[in-house]
Amino acid sequence: MKIIQKDNKNRKTGAVSKLAGNAKGFNSSSAVIFGGKIDTTAIHELLHCLGLEHSFDNKDYNFKQKATKNIMDYGKGRNHVWIWQIKQLLLNKKIPKE
């Protein structure tokens, strides 16, 4: 898995994006993390690469955006994942086994 850290300035306008990072997609092998953002962004994007959705986009468990301290939510103070998310990762057959 590759994680690339770079700045998030628009090359044409010089404006700074609010985007903190971006996974190439669910079950992907790469993500981009923009410098100067929240420390948990790398973990958040890595978990997207491993197949987890946002806590406010999940079809089975849906929470209001920025209302939790879950890593897969947005906002500050994110510091945990829930057991159902760990189970979802363990059941994901697209994650290569060692």
C-alpha cells in the first residue's frame, strides 16, 4: 500500500482545498494525504483502502456526520473504530491474506 503526502494547493489558482486526503477507492492500494491536516487522516484513508465507508454513509449503521469520535467520521478528536467496523474488515475477502 502506498500513502503519499503532499500539499493540497490548486496548481492553477493557488487556493488550498479543504480536502485532507483521498483514497483511490474502496479496496484500493493507494491514498494521498495532504500535509498540515488532522493526524488521523492517514488512518481514515487507509481504512477506506481496506473497504470501510464513512460512519455516516454506511447502509447498516448510519450516524450523523461530525457527530461521533469514530475514525471514519469527519471532524476533530476522532480516536476509535467500532466492533462492527473491525468485523467488516475481517470479513472483507478483497483484502489479501498473508
